[in-house]
Amino acid sequence: MSRNYYSEINLHITWHCKGSLPLLSPQAEALAHRAIRQKLLDTPGTVLHEIGGTETHVHLAVSIPPTVTISDLVGRLKGASAHYVNVELGRRDKQLQWQAGYGVVSFGSRDVEWVRRYIRNQRAHHASGKAHARLERITATEADGLPEEPPEGG
């Protein structure tokens, strides 16, 4: 791939704790965010605009170069953060596990500040019931009212 390019690939990414359980205690959340920040710093060309969420999920606003594959990046972020939290908390059982899947929505550069504010105020949005469904979805099936995973034996 060419090293000479111009891009404005701005993404809002979200993913949930396994079972959407409240696994992100204040300590676990701080550790997870630290690991995500570090992994993004280690990924050339990526820019973290904001990180936030609630005890059940994470939200990111990032810009990526066209050389980065979204699914690979999200996989690395989820893996690195869960591993880091579990090692730092020194638990034999896995304190933090992520649910399969994620949601990603692109946005224009002029909307970076709006998305940053939305992420910063996650707890207030959820408490007031004013979360934006488009930025909270992690699967296409949620919009259709279908189960996220097929039933057992099916």
C-alpha cells in the first residue's frame, strides 16, 4: 500500500463487556482505558480523540489511516485491554471479558467535537435515556429485533 495518501477516516467504535455485565469497575475501567490508549499509540497513524463509556461498555472516537483494518484494530484493542486488566488486577478468574462483536460508525471531521462530547457524557446519556441508538449498536441484528446469536442446536 502506498505511503503517500491523505485520509480522514474518523470512527466511533463501541463494544460491550461479556453478557453486557457491569465488569468495568472504576479501577478496571481506568486500566482498560490505559491499555487501549497505549495500543493506539503503538499503532502508527491512529489518533485517539476520546475514550469513555459506562460499567458495561466502551466508546472510542478514533481516526485511522487506510493501512489499518478496523476489525484487526478492534480485536487488538479488546485483547490487549482485557489481558492488561486481568493481569494488573491479579485475579485467577477473568475479571474482564469482552462480548463478541462491536459497532462502528464513521463520521465527518467537522463532527469530531460532537462525538467527543457524546463519549465524555456517556453516563449522563444512559441515566437520562438520551443515548443515541446509532452510536450504541454493536450488531446489525439489534436493529432488526433478532437475537444476537443463533439458539442452541440451531
